[in-house]
Amino acid sequence: RGGRIWWRMAELHIVGEISGGHGFGSSWTSNIFRMGGGQGLWCKWEILVANNGRWSKIGGARTDKGETACVDVAGKAELNEYGHTQVCFCAAGGEAVWAHPVDVHYSTTSLRDWPRIVFEVWSQDFGGRNELQGYGVAHIPAASGVYN
């Protein structure tokens, strides 16, 4: 009644881990690691959020005291969160265990342009050379749980 309009913003908490991957490898890595007994796998990831004024980042590794630490070319706040795991040496075709934590907090005024996550899995040899093994994109799940 007092003439005030309160806007409630929806919040999205992305808390979890990139646990690992399996079934990756190529003839190049298999031949090189046949003598060494395995391959090194690592994952590069990025959470993509539309910078359209509806979404804002409240917390994550890419923020500084509540303020977004990075800006894009247009001077808008950088909303994407990204990172990479350590290199895990495993048997060819075996399971790489990364257990890499992810913890990001967003708020939004609309459920349009729901965030997506991009994965790239790379192999690395003992000389430090990298080869892309696979990639994928998925929408961030709207319900809690374990997802493959």
C-alpha cells in the first residue's frame, strides 16, 4: 500500500564438482603412452551466461569483493565463469579423476537465456603437448542432482 514495488530476483547457485571422465584417447596418445602405460587427461570448462542485463554474478572465482573482476570489450561485467582441472594420468581409455570444485552464484530477473556449460577434454603427453579429445555443451540443470 505504501506505493513501493519490490522486485524479487531469482537466484541460481551452481555448486558441485567436475568429477572425471572416461573413454577418451586417440591412436596418437595410445601409441605414445603404450610404453609409459597411460595418458594424461585434463578438462577445460566455462559457464556461459548471456550479458543482456537480466543476469548478474553475485559470487564465484572470477569476482572480487562482490564486484565482478573482469569486463568485456564493451565494458560490461564479465559473467562467465571458467577454469581447468589438473592433468590426471590414467590407463588409455581409463577413467580420469579430477574432483574439480565449481561454486558460482547468479541472480536474474528472467529465466530467459539460461546458463550453459562448455567442456573440452584434452590429452597431454610427457612433453607437455596437448591434443583435443572431445567437447560438449549442456544447459545447467534446473534441478539438483548428479548428472552425466
